[in-house]
Amino acid sequence: MNTTTLALRSIRGYQRYLSPLKGFRCAHAAYHGGLSCSAAISRIVEARGVLGGWPDIQAQFAACRAAHDALRASARVDTRGVFCCGPIPIPFRCG
């Protein structure tokens, strides 16, 4: 199995089994509307693969972090747990 297939299966597993249980929404989707990080990254990986899409994947998480900060600053919503990367350790920086 190549890295693209593995990444897409992992994202779909997260979307199906973990995301419904976590109890919060991706900050990027909450702030901007549209796609969540997992949906956006899935599209990036489908189009360019993991390595080819890596800069855009990092940019998506940075945009999510900025959306989290904007939500918190505006006090529009309770931001505890909103940032999609917040309570979940991931192997790269989010902004």
C-alpha cells in the first residue's frame, strides 16, 4: 500500500469513527464554513499525494490555527476543543 492510499484510508477512518465522537468541530470549518481540515486534506492528498501536497497540508493546518485564534479573540464561540489539532497530538506544527 502506498502512502497516498494509507493517508486516505486513515483520513476516512478518522472521519467515520473518531470525528463523530470527539465532540467539536474543526476551527477552519467553524470560522470560514466549507470544508473541515480532514476533508480539505483528503482532497489535497487525492490530487497531489502526501509528499507533493505537504506544503498545502501544512498551510491548511496553519489556516486552522489562525481560525482558532480568530474564534477565540472574537469570543463568537466557546473555543475549548475547537481547534482540530488541539487535544490530538500530531507529528507537525500547526502554525
